[in-house]
Amino acid sequence: MSGDAAKVDLDAVLEAAGSVEDPEIRRTLADLDLMDGAEVDDEGNVTVHYHLTSPLCPSAFAVQIGREVRRRVLAVPGVTGARVDIQDHFIAAEIARLVNDDEVVSA
């Protein structure tokens, strides 16, 4: 890694993202083993992958969780941008659009 990517601690990214609580279950994504991974590019842009407890999770909750994951990841030192990708949801593309609609926003 070079540039800003070397400054981004992926463990800190996963910790930040995983600290978001599911609003129905009141346990974190990490506690529920819902984090699927993360990567960072050379400019410090991070992509976080996660899934929810059900592929039919109500979309309002899915968007709320995704936005909070993104907000917390953007606060990690060195992160210049964040994209959140939900896996295995029946409207994953729409949720991603709602969560990442300003994906070029910096921290």
C-alpha cells in the first residue's frame, strides 16, 4: 500500500463498522458476525461489506444500519471516502444507492 491507504488501519475500520447495533436485536454487527470484510484503495477510500440477519430485513432498518456504518467508517483516521455494500439482501442495490448516494463525500 502507498499514500493514504498505508495510513488506514483496516482493523479500526472493521471495529468502527462492526460497532453499529442492529436496531431490532440491539447487538452489534460484529457480535452477530455480520461483517464480511473491508478493503482500502491507494487514495484512502474504503469499501465495507456486510450482511444482515435476514435477506428480508426491513429496508428502513437496512438503510439506517448502512448509513451508520458509513458514518463511523468515515471517522476512522486516514479514510477519505467510504462505500458500504450490503450482501444478500433482496433490494441490495437500492439500499446501496440510498446509503452511498454521496459516496465521494470525505470525512
